[in-house]
Amino acid sequence: MPTHLYIMLSLVLFLIGAGGVLLRRNALIVLMGIELMLNAGNLAFLAFARSLGDEKGQVFAFFVIALAAAEAAVGLAILVGLFRTRQTVNLDEASLMRR
Amino acid sequence: MLFNLWLIPFLPFLGAATLILFGQAMRRDWVHLVATLAIGASFLVAADAFFFNLPAVAEAGGLRDVLWTWMASGDLTVEVVLRLDVLSGVMCLVITFIGALIHIYSAGYMSHDADYARFFAYLNLFCGSMLVLVLGDSLPVMFVGWEGVGLCSYLLIGFWYSETANADAGKKAFITNRVGDFGFLLGMFLLFYATGTLDIPELLAHARSGAGALVEPFWLGMPLAFWAALFLFIGAAGKSAQIPLYVWLPDAMAGPTPVSALIHAATMVTAGVYMVARMGALYAITPAAMAIVALVGAATALFAAIIGFAQNDFKKVLAYSTVSQLGFMFVGVGVGAYGAGIFHLFTHAFFKAGLFLCAGSVMHAMSGSGDITKMGGLRRKLPWTHGVFWVCWLAICGVPIFSGFFSKDAIVASAFGTHAFSEGLAWVAPTVGVLLLLAALGTAFYMSRLYFLVFTGESRADEHTKAHIHESPIEMVAPLVVLAVGAALGGLLGIPGALFNHPEWNLFFHWLEPAVGPEMHLDHTLELAMIVISIVIAGGGILLAYVFYGGGYRTPAHNFARSFPRFVALVRDKFRVDELYGFLIIRPIRYLAQGLFFLVDRILIDRILVHGVALVVDVFARMARTLQVGDVQRHLAVFGIGLLVLFYLAIKPPVPDDLNVTVEGVHVQVDAGEGSPISRQLIYEFDFDEDGLPDKHGNTPQASFSYEGRGTYRIKMTVLDPRWGSSRSLEKTVSIQ
């Protein structure tokens, strides 16, 4: 498979994730977007590891997976705390600043 | 004592400073003691200098003291230099002596006033400024004193400023003065332009030499000296209340009476006369300017006298009298009889100050009112005041032996006998003389009217006021008596030389000779004729007033008022000159001011500049605010955009500032810097012939090319980064010969 197709897929996934992070109101969807971005990065790592024959990329992918898991746990914990104080997961309403 | 001249103005300034700083906390006695001692000490220094030090150097120009260099810039050097010669010495003595008397009088007059210290501070400040004016031997120094007295006049006229009318009178005085001061400044500029100096002895030397830029025709065919003298006279007209700038003096009566006596009778208003006498040599070379001075003076003398006929306020009569007498003085200096003008200044200081202080005494007795229609019979109730007024009245009317007779006679005789005017202007002297005789008749009439209405007959006051009539305390009466003595006997200092053919008996003129030249030589018969005419006029005026007003308003007065009501009203309204000025000058200026206020202040400054700036800031702030609403996603978006910008900046290839192009004949060499940095491999492409296709390319920014023909070519260098595909270019124009 030509490497550039993997890269393009990775880019598309990254952009979709970024769009979700920036544009969605629901905090859960934002967390999902973050996961998507991390996985897109993972895909890029693996694609280059295969095309360059360098296994360092695969090792990095493991790191990223572990990191993503930890970060998701922390992020969900924050989300639960947010819900407890603000009674909402809507990010627009969660801001303390006016308007 | 030669170097103590500066003490003369300094002592009053010191007094003023002390009183301004500490006056509020001092006891009343101390306040007027400090002020009176300051001016008294100044008098002693002046007298010492005048009588003991001056005679030795009088011929050489007097005592001169250069204090320090004020300005030295380019061609202009101005030093602060004081000179006490006979002319300024006489003025100093008058200012300090009469000033001291008025300080003593004010201690009594202002004793109930809350602003006691402020009053004496201003009085001292005024005396100091006036002394600077007369002692200044350089026009800018004189101008400092000139402005200073104008300021003090404003401060003192509007002393009781809580009454708006008083504050308005002060403003009017200052503004009218200012108009004159502009003329003075123009005169100074012209003199500097012509002679390159503003030092008075040097200016007068230029004038006496009769040559140079001063006598060259300058404008409308008249020499520069004429215009300078004319503009200086405009300044004098403002300060000394001549037509058309006299309108502030009657209003100035709103100030306390001692102020009127000192400033508007004896000293400040005489500054103009002093200035013309001091610059006598300048005026002597422009008979045309002298004619104008004399004519304006005579016209003012007569005009003001007529207005005085119908005034019903004690001080207003005296105010117009001052304007009129100043006209006499200007005639004196205008026909070349500088000594006569100054002599009248001297005698007038005594009798006019005496008259004003009597006015204060009378108004004090009448519970503050100055309305003469309600006075009468005060001769019995106020014996001392009456006595002083009687002496000063006879002096101003020109009754022989009293001082006014001698000084007025000197002026009128000089007007008829002057040789200052030749063919074209020969009509000026007799015209002026006749006008002055009429004015003298008027003077006798209105002053006698004042005397008869106030002091003779039965009292026309109401019971309440009548009960309070009382003579003034000793500290007010004593200066009155001193002034009366001066008014009575001062004339004997100036017995006209032509009368007894003994010129050396004329002490006053003899003293002034070094500064203003000898007394005008007059024909003996002319002198005798003038004396007789003067006596007849004085007697006639008094008699006429007696017929109308002796012992109160008599039938002829009522008949006249009934027959010519509109004329009487016109005269009483001072010929409505103020209204005329208001219509012609003040109203347009007020509209202009209001229009400008609305246009510039409200719209330009408030709306456009202040609100506009705030609006612009607000617009940008709104735009910037959207970035910081606290929305994390928005922050992330900014983060992402920043990342893209950084990315762009990172991949764009570096381009040097300039293509260094060296031309040798048709051969061109381009050397554009050090080349690619180690981390990047850049490709350089050169397009020499503007065809869009690269002619040379390589990895270094150097290239050379040969052109076929002459012309102007544009060399374009493009830098490419092969990894990212970004490029930048730089152009330079080169011309091949």
C-alpha cells in the first residue's frame, strides 16, 4: 500500500478530530475528538515505521496508546467533576465568563 | 548710593511678597505697617538719590545701573537697566510720596474690610511695578512695568470681585489696556527694526542724529519714526485713557477709592505721558506724530469735560476730570513742551489725589453712597474734608496762586507759542489751544458744579443718612491735608519764566532741563495774555456754575434740563460710546467666540477627538474581546491558527536584503549574501532579461550575465526551498550604458 495513502487517512482523521474538539459543544464529544487525534498520530507513526523499516515507530505507538488511555481517564474524571458543579456538560454553558 | 537704585522698586515688591505670603496671619497693624514702611523706605532711597546723588551727574544723563542681562539672542541684547535721571526721579518721588500718603489713608478707609492684607499687597505690588516702569531705561523693562501696573489695576479695580460689576470693570480695564499694549509692542518692534536696539539712550541718540532708518519713508510716505511714535502713543492712549481707549476709566471707579486716587489719578494713568516725555527726542523728529498726540489730547480734554457736566456720581465726575486733565498733559508733550506736561502731571497728582480722597471721605460719611443729587450742605458737617476739597477745587479750576493755575497756564501758553509745527501743520497749534481753553472753561464749570452741589446749600439726603454724617478719622484726614498743601503751593515751583523775565525762577523746569530740554521760550506779551485769559476763564466757569448750582439745583439748571432733555440724557449717558463699542466690536466678537466655542470645543474636541478616539478604541476592543471569552475551544482554535502561522514562517526561505549588483560594461555580477544556511538546501534562480524564464540557477546566490544591448533591465532572484516547495523573490533594476 502506498504510504502516502496512510498519511492522507491520518490527516483526514486528525482533521475530523480537531474539528470535533473545536466545534462541538458536548464535552464527551470533545474527549472523543481528542482520542481521534491521538489515533491519527498513531496511524502516521505506524505507516512511517513500516515504510522506513524502522521499528521505533511501533514502539512509539505503544507509548501513545498508553498515554491516550491515561489521559482519557483523567479527562473523564474532570468531566464528572464538571458535571457535579455545573450540572451540565455543555461547554458553552460551563464558562464562568459572561456572554 | 549709586548701586542702590534697584532698592527703589525692590522694597515695595518685598512688601507685596511678604503680605501675600503671610498677610492673612498677621495682625492688621502689622500689615499696613509693613506696606507703608516699604513704600516709605522706597521714598527715602529715591529722595536721597534725587537730591544728593543726582545733581552731580544730572547733565551726563543721571544715575544708571545695569542689573543683569535679560536676553542676548542673535541681534537682540536686552539688559535690565535702571536709570534715575531728573525725569524719572521726579516721577519716583511723586509715586512714592503720594503712594505713602495713600497707604496711610487706606489704613483708615479699609479698616473694616476682610481682605485687608490682600489690598496692601496689591498696592505695594502696584507701586513696585510703576517704579520699574519709570526707572526702566530700556523699552522691554519699561514694558514689564507697563504690564505690571495694568495687572495691578485689574486686581485692584476688581478687588471686591464678589460683585460681578466690579469684576467686569476690572476686565474692561485690563482688556482695553491690552489693546493699547499691542500698539506699544508694534512700536517697539518698529524701533528695533530701524535701529537694532531697544535701549532708550541709544534710541534717542539715533533719533537725534536725524539720519538712518528712522527717517526713511516706511509706509504711506511717512517715516518709520512717525509710525513708531504713533504706535507707542496708541499704547499711551490705552494706559492714560485717551480717545478712543478711555472707556475703562469711569468704570474703574468700582474699585476702592484709595485705588482710584493712586492709580487712576496720580500714577498709572500718567505712565503714558511719562513715556512720551521720555521718548521726546523721537517725537521731536516727527511733527506729524506730535500733532496727532496734541489733537487727540485736546479732543479728549474737551470731550471728557462735556461728559462731566451731567454725571451724578461723585467719583464719575472725578474720573472724567482725570481723562480731561490727561488730555491737557498730552497736549503739553504733544506741542514739545515736555516740561509743562510733566509739571501738570506733578500738580495734578496732588490735587486729583486730594479730590479722590475727599470723595472717599464724603462717601464714607454718606454711608457709602456717591450720588451727588442726594448730597448738599456738607460744608458744615465735614469741615476738614471741605477745606481740602476747597483747595483742590480751586487748584483744578486754575485759580491763581494755586498749583493748577501755573501748570495749566504753562500748557496752554505753550500750545499757542510753540514752534514745533511748520507750514503744513501750522493750524494744529492754535486749534489745540482753543480746544484747551474751552476744556478749561468746562473744567471750571463741572468742578464747581460738583463743589456747589455737594458742599453748599441744604442737604438733600434722607434722615437716616443725615444722622450718620461724620468727619473722617485722623489717619484719613492727615494725608488729605498734606495733599492740599501740595496742591496749594506746588505751583510756586514752576513760575513761568516769561512772566517776570526771570527764567531761572522756574525751579521745576530748570530741574527737568537735562532730560527734556529747556523751558519753551515764550513771548512776554503772549504769556501775560494767556494768564489774563486763564483767570477770566476760571472765573467765568465758576460763576456759570454758581448761577446754575450755587447752593443746590437752581432754576437755570431746571430750565436747561427741561428745554433739552434728550441732549442732557445723551451727555449723561457719556455719549453712548460704550454702547457703540458694544455694538461694533463686542457683539461680533462675542458671536465669533460663541460660534468657535460650539464648533471647536463642542464638536471638534468633545465629539471628534474625545468620543471619536474612544469609539475607535471600542471597535478594536470589541474585536479583540472575542478572542478571550473563556471558551476553551476558542482558545484552541487560536492555538491552531498560531501553529499554522509559525509553520508558514518556518518554511519560507530566507532572502537577503539587497541584490548587490556590480555593472562592468555589459557584464553584470550579482552577489546576494552568504548562501544557504547549513540546515537547508536552497535553490537560487536568476532571471536577467525579464522573460519570466530563469537564465541561471544554482545553489549559491551568486550569478553573472552579459547583456546584448543597452537599456534598463530588471533582475529577479527567486529563492526556492525544494523540500516544501515555497519560494520568495527579490528584484532590482539596473541600467546598462
